[in-house]
Amino acid sequence: MRLLLLLLLALATARADQLQWNSRADTDRAVERLQPGTIVISYCSEANTDHVEVWRVIAAVPTPTVVDGYWETQVFAKRLLSSKEPVVRGTYREPIAFAPAKPKRSRHPSSDLHVLAPVDFAYVYVQVNHNVFACLGQTLGLPCEVSVESIRLPPAALRLLAQAPKPRLGPR
């Protein structure tokens, strides 16, 4: 019975990436870093290919998983910028060329610029300096393996961000 329970737990946590499922305390610390209006970068450096995206957080909420004691952080954000080309694993080089994010589908273009998803702390980068973003998991002191520990936004991307409309947060 104990072996079966351990196997089920291993299979359940295998569904989560490196730092997608965490303790409630670590999840709360991440939510504190992901306040509304915060600019973050989403990039899975361990994926075969992935676009580097810049998001503005609208909300971050701790959410229990199906396994007791494990939590994940659901983030609702607006996609602001995306790398012009996907980055192939092992080939990340700065500066990255960015463009304003485009809708992924054509029927609902404004909603396609929004993201609602659980995030893996290994693949979300938070601002630590004017144009430098570091792996959230590492800033929280959590062990993770990433190929890219920090991302530096080039001046052109900072100009595009400055032009992006600022959201109205809170009740309308």
C-alpha cells in the first residue's frame, strides 16, 4: 500500500514541471513577487523551442493541486511583447529582438493577448534591475535547473514597453 501511494505521488508530481507545484509558503512568496502591474518574462529555457514573452501581471493566485500539500500559482496576465523568433534550446543569445505580442487566434484578438495559466517558477523571470530579469525560482532560493538564469531586455524592448497601454487595475 505504501509503495502504491509513493508511486501515485511520484506520478502526480511528475505532471508538474520543476517548480510548478510547491509548498503553500513558497507559493505565497511567489504571489508576493507577482503583484498586479508587475512586468515578468515567460521563457522555458528547457523546452525544445519557445518564444520569450513579456507579460504584465493582472493577478496571481495560490491554488491547491490534486495532491495534498502542493500548491501552484495561477497567473492572469497580458502578453505585451514576444520574441520575433522562437528560441531553440541551447541557442539563447542576447539581445533578443522583440515585437508587440500578436493574438494567437483571430476570432477574439483582445482576449488572445491574455494568459491564464499555472506558472513554473523555473520559467518565469522577475525584474531585479532596470532591464534585468532573473529566474523566479532562484530569486526565491529554490533549486532548479535552467539554461538561462537571467534575461536582459534590450533598449528597443524597453521602448516598446513604455508605449504599451497601462491597465486599469481594480474595479471599473
